[in-house]
Amino acid sequence: MYGAFGRSEFIKELWELLEEKSVYLLGERRVGKTTVIEEMAREAPGGTLAFFFELEATHTPDALAQAIYDRSAEYLPLSRHAGEEVRGLKKLLGGAEAAGVKIPRAEASWQTLLERVMQGLCEQKNYSRVVFFLDEVPMMLQNMPESDRREILNTLRKLDQVYGKREGKIRFVVTGSIGLHHVLSDLREKGYANQPVSDMVRRALPPLSPTDAKILAESWLMGEGLESSSVLTGCIATTTDGLPFYIREIVRALKSEGFSLDEEGVNRAVRYLATDATSAIELDFYNKRIETYYAPNRRALARALLDALARDEALTLAELSSRLPGADPDALESTLKLLEDDLYIRYDEAGRFVFRYGFIRRVWLLLRRLG
């Protein structure tokens, strides 16, 4: 048991949202975003045509356009003339050859190809809705030069506005393990002013409910041949904040390392996963990501803020300022906003900043050797 277990209500909500708009699906790494959208693409409701694309390894706009065309070509009810045009455009993406000499591809042919595909799908009479699930879009954009990033974001926005809002048939679900705001921030420093996902509904993938988290923990314990108990499954569910991937990994660590099947054993499993060199799940990602995606002048401040919140659990802005007396107030607030956007932290009902997940707080304490 794993997959999209416990996500039926959330999936139902997403389908309802897609009746009106495209969706920008947020979620921390390994919370199950890909699993959810793969399930939705496989189990699309009647009258809906769905395509799933994993884009982390996509490095050019041409490759993106080719992938979308290849998957959707059989559903395009194009006239003979239009069909010949699309096939011609597809050939131009890679450049044609004449007498062994490669002819440069036509400029912007990939945008034209995508528009023709969307037009054809809007003419499709057998389906009332077409949904493109685009996974790891920020990773794809990071693979590309600045000019291609701009063009893809602008094209995605145009396709959503024309064939989503105006025609009412095409929808997109965009996800990624790193926030799209990092890509946009880099582009804005170079003069890019558009808001490519501003018309999309933003939704964050929540953790499992406590009941579902316990059921999943019990299933994994049984699958590993370990004795289950309500105390143990409750401890695993609480420790992981109901995040399915970490439920599975804690159970695997209990088995592989022979830890006791109680709270002490679960705590030892967390420490093993976070700090042992033989652990394969790379929880140090939460620390390394700051080095990769944050500007050099923000990295130390971001880590200092997370250190303070890991030690004290919940702090107001004033309390954080007092703990970091040398920090520029504007830099402090903007870095807190970045950490919120990256789902490290959240702003609670009492007006305090806290880690979004207690599990990640514990991991941070271990990674940073804070006790």
C-alpha cells in the first residue's frame, strides 16, 4: 500500500478546480505530488483526456513540444492540410536535411507546433476536457538558458489563457520539487516582469490524515514482517507528520537496522536517516538546497533563521529579530518569505513562524548538529 492512498478527497478537489482553472500544485520534496498527478492521469474521469509528463530530463523547448505532440498526435482531429502542417513543423524542430546538409530549424516553430496541437485538441469531440500534468517544470527550466526559460513561461501562460480561459477546454497542472519562484526571481533580476502562473489556482498537497497515516504505517510494518501495535503506528504517524515517503523509510530503517519497535526505535530511525552515511534518502537536501537556490547574501541568514526556529520551535518576527540583531530588517522579512515559499516554514494562527512540518524541524536539528 502506498501510491495515492489517502488522497481521494484531495484528488476530487483538484478535479473540481480543473473545471474552472489550471492548477499550480505546491508541495515539499517527497510529499507525493508526482504520485497524485500520475494517479489522476491514469484514472481521469469520463470525458477527460489526460497526459502526464515527467520533465526533469527535458533540456530544450523543442524537446518539450515534441513530447507533447508525440503523446497527443493520435487524438488530433486535423484536416489533411492541417495534419501536413503539423507534421512539417515537427520535422523542422530537429532541422531537415537536404543533400546531407542540415537546414537550421525555423525560429519559434515549437511554439507554433504547440498552438496547433492545442487547436486540434479543442476540436476533439470525444472529450470535453484535456489536462496536461507537467511534473518538475522548475527543474526543466533550470536546465535551459535564460531566453528559453522566458519563452516557455510566456508560451505556457498564453496557451492557458487562450485554450484554457477563452476556449475552456485545455487545463494544466504544474508541479515541481523546487519552487517556480526561484526561476522567476532569477529572471526578474534580468528584467522579466510577467506572472506566468498568476491565473492558476495554487494548492498545496497536505499530509495524510492521522488515521490514514496510521493505516499506512501498519501496512508497511506488516509488509516488512514486523509486529505492529497502535502505539507504534501512532508514533510513526506523529513523527512523520503523515508524510507517506517518510513513513515507509522509517519502517524500512526499523527493519534493516534492527531498531526496537517503540518510540525510542522510531527516534533512532529518524537519526539514522538524517545522519548516517549509509542512508540513501539524502535528507541533507534540505540544507544543500539553500546553497543551490538562494543568493549568496541570503544563505547564512536563511540557515540562521531555520536554526533559531529549530531550537525554539515558534517565534514571532520581533523575537527572530532579537535573536539575529545584526540582520537587516528588510533582508530578514524577505528571507522569511522565501522560506515560506519553499515550504520550510509557515506563519501560524498565533502570529509566529514555525517549521511547516515537525519532522523537517527534527531533521534540521540533526543535520545542523543543534541537539
